[in-house]
Amino acid sequence: MEIINEEYFLISIVIPVYNAEKYLEQCLNSIKNQTYKNFEVILVNDGSDDISEDICKSFSEEDTRFRYFTKLNGGASSARNFGLDNITGDFITFIDADDWVDENHLEVLINNIKENNSDMAVSSIKKFDNVSRFKFRVYSNQEKYLLNYNKLNREEFLVILPKLIHASNSYKIAVSKLFKKELVMDIRFDESIVYGEDLEFFFKIYNNISSISYVDEVSYIYRLYDESTSSKFGQLYMEQELGIYKKMYEKIEELGLPTIHYYNTIRDLLEFRKDLLENRVLFNEYLEFLETKEKSVTYPKDLISIIVPIYNVYPYLRLCLERIENQTYPHFEVLLINDGSRDNSKDICLEFAERDKRFKYIEQKNAGLSAARNTGILNATGEFITFIDGDDFVEPNYLEELYYASLKNDSEIVVGSYKKFNEEDNNYYIHIFDYREEHFIKHELIENIAQLENKGLEFQKIWGNLYHKRLFENVMFSVGKNIADTRTNYKLYMESCKTTYIHKDLYVYRIRKGSISDNISEEFLTDELEALLERIAVLSIVDIDISKEKEMLKDRLKTRCFQAKEAGLENTEIYRRCKEILYFLNK
């Protein structure tokens, strides 16, 4: 798209006006007092029968930047189309007559476009409820991460548009945007649509952009009324909303872009609105549409970072890396973190790194499993991260199953199951016989973590799971401790907005000959007690109910005290501490 080089662009502001006498003057004064002065206001009186016309004429007579037009009543879309037919500016924005804007609204938007050399800028809104209260959207950390972009190209933006719409209404309403005039061309609002017309209009414009940017500054005030749109939502609205998203899906499919987020939106809308869709024939048609598309839905090719901590695992490493190399999902990088191995593990790592560019070799002095994982996290460039221990291995569809489950459910963590391979008897131990999924929103998982951990290793271990990289912005592994997973996994579950468990054994956990994992030592007991007490402390700080945690701690201490006594540790300080805490837990 041609880049406009002028320093001081003319902005056309289109305002549809219909019986807005109560708020119109406030709206127009907020525009008149903008810090950015080079604008024109296209006031389209859509057949008002109050004094809106007088107010419009007053502003147009006092300030030549305000241009007044009148037409027969045809609705907001009709008025906006009339305005688009009469603009002369380089950029366009819409403002509703009952809303208003901060004095820097235009300046913020145009500066963002200049700084990013983008075709359109989108900003957030704040709402005003007519009793002198402003309402700001409280974004989840997941939504903040999604919205935290400076500039996206057309394809990147269209792929995640449904997720952006879910995070911020700004992407589907007419206001709080500034865009180049040539994007509109012959595009106009569909005047036959009574619900979703803004999204239908802007989706066409989104298809014309080369790039789009986001303004993390709220300067548009959207006025709320007692009678909300949701209270009027009915059969017609439902039909039109679903119809728009279906057309969007078909367009994205035609463009050859990933369709998963559009599929999810239609699926969720149908579930959420099913009681409103009285036309069961139409309802069943959409069900059939989803069933048909489920087989052909496509996914983005996000990079997954696979972190493999390596310490003296030469006999097992080749199988581990071969299984990774042959994954059915090929878009990954493998970070091989050699944590000071004294065997020939390095030779195998270099062999894979030389023949496959997806494998990256990093060597460090021995600092332990947690330090190796942290090194991997700091060097990861993928959108998602998974951990595979160097002596374990995975099924060929490991990445594909976890990744697709993440996108289908919009989950930041996907917990997969496992099977054991015991070297002593050379047998697999399988405990998965049926497939199911469980979903945990926000704190649902962490509130039940003690019970979930008792069912198996799935929620105890870090390996075998897929994590969105965002989760590691404030969480890392505790270095120098034996109990690394227990100190870390619950923090990631707390940070995740949604976690999905898939009952499918994709990870193979190796029980090595002569394994000493069950041996009890003073160091092990000390690390475990500290980890469990720290978890209770952190959960208490964030007001999570710890009653189940206390019961789990009591049971764990009973077991460890018995094991410690059997191991001859009853005269140690850590044994005394465990007995002391157990005493207070029983009070």
C-alpha cells in the first residue's frame, strides 16, 4: 500500500447523529478541543426530530472544520455510509454522537500510525455508566500478552483476530480506530444488518491492510445505557452474528490462513447462544458446519521450544533425540543443555546439531537440572515450551497432540499423561485406556492440586506438558534444590488462565536400573519439606484455600517420617522438624 509522506494529515471524523441532543454538545466540544487540530467533522443528521440539528448547525457555523449534512432516517450504518461518501481527509475515524473523547485522542492514534508506519491504529475504550462512574476493562495476563504488540502484518493479524475480539471489543466496533482512506475504497456498511454490522464492515477493511498497530492508551469514552444490547439479544441478532462469523471463516479458509480460532469462535457462540436460537433447523445446520470443518480445520505453525537437560545420559540420549527429530509436528527447536556431562553425551548432541538445524547445543558447567532448564528457557525463541528429560522419550505425535489441544481449548498449559518403561523387567506400564479431557479455568486447578497430584505424576512433574512462553516471564526453576518440579509446577498453574489435561500417554518415563529415586536422605527430606511449606505459604498469600494442602502435607509427612525411621534417620534434625510440624498439623 502507498505510504503517505505528509507530516500533517487531515483526519475525517464521521459522526452519525440521531436524537442525540442530550449528549451531542459534549461530544462535539471534546472534538473541537483536540490537541491535533487538522481534522474535519462530517456530521450526518439521520432524520433527528429533536434539537440535534440546531446543535450541529451551531458548531458548523462557528468552526469551518465541522461540516453538516442531513438525510432521511436510515440508521447508523446508512449515516456512516453517507459520511464516507463525503470525506476529504487522509485518514478516517468514527465517533458516536453520545460518546466523547479525551483531548489527545486523535494525536495518540495518528502518532501511533506514524511511529509504526501502519495502515490502521486500534485503541481501547473506557465506559461511562451515566452515574459518573468510569469502567475500565480488567484484562487477564493472557489478554495483556495478546494485546501487547506494536505492529502486525495482515496475515498475522487475521489469524488471531477472533482472539483479539474476545480480548477487546475495540476490534469489532466502529469506534476507537483510525485508518487510511484508501482502505475503504468501495467498502460500505451493510444496511440490512442490525447486529454485527461494524464487525462485518471492518473485517473487509482488515483484509485490505498491510499492517495494523495497537495503542495501549485509553482515550475514547463509550457511554453505557440501562438497556444493554445483551438484554435485546434475540433470534435475529443470533442469526446475523453467526452468519458474519461463518463468512469470516470461509474467507480465512479461502486465503489459506489457519482457521482454528474462527472455528472455536463459532463453536463457542453456538454453545453460548443456543437457547436463543429458536430456529432448530438453523441450529442443526451450524452443528453440521462445525462437524464438517472439524476434519479440515487448520492451525498456525507456531514454533515450539523443546528443552532437553542433559547430564550423563549417553546410553539413552540417541533414542530421546531420534523420537524428537521424527515428530509429526515439525515446527520446533531443540535446546540441548549439556549440564557438565562427563560421558559422551556431547558427541551425540553435536551429531544431531550438525545434521538438523532445529537442534541447538548449549554447554554449561554442572549446576543441576533446574539450572539447565533455566538456561533453556532463557534461550528459547518459541511461542510454546516443553521439557523432555534426556533419558526419557516421547511418542511421534507428542508435540502435535499437545499443541493442537492448546489451540482448540485456548489453554496456556496442556498436561499430557505418560507411561513408564522399567529397565529392570524391560516392560511398559500403561495406565491409559480411554481418552478424555479436563479443563481448569483460572484457579480451579490450583485449588485442587493436592488431590490431582495424588492420582499420578501428571500434575507433579514438569516434563510431558506444553507451556505458553508467557508463563515463564515471572517463574523460573529453583537452582540447587532436589525437588525442582514441586517448587515450580503450581506457580505455573496459578499463572495460567486456562489449563487442559488430555488423558493420552504421549510421554515415556524411564525407570532406570538401580534407580535411587525412592531412597530417603537428609538432603532429600529437607528439600521436600521446604518445597511443601513454601507452596502453602505462597497459596496463602494469594488467598487460595489451603485446607486440602494441609491434609496432603500431613499424609506426606507421615509417610516420610516412617521412611526416615526405616532409613535410620530418626536422630537427625530434619526428622525432628518433620515430627514437629506433623504435631501442629494434628492439633
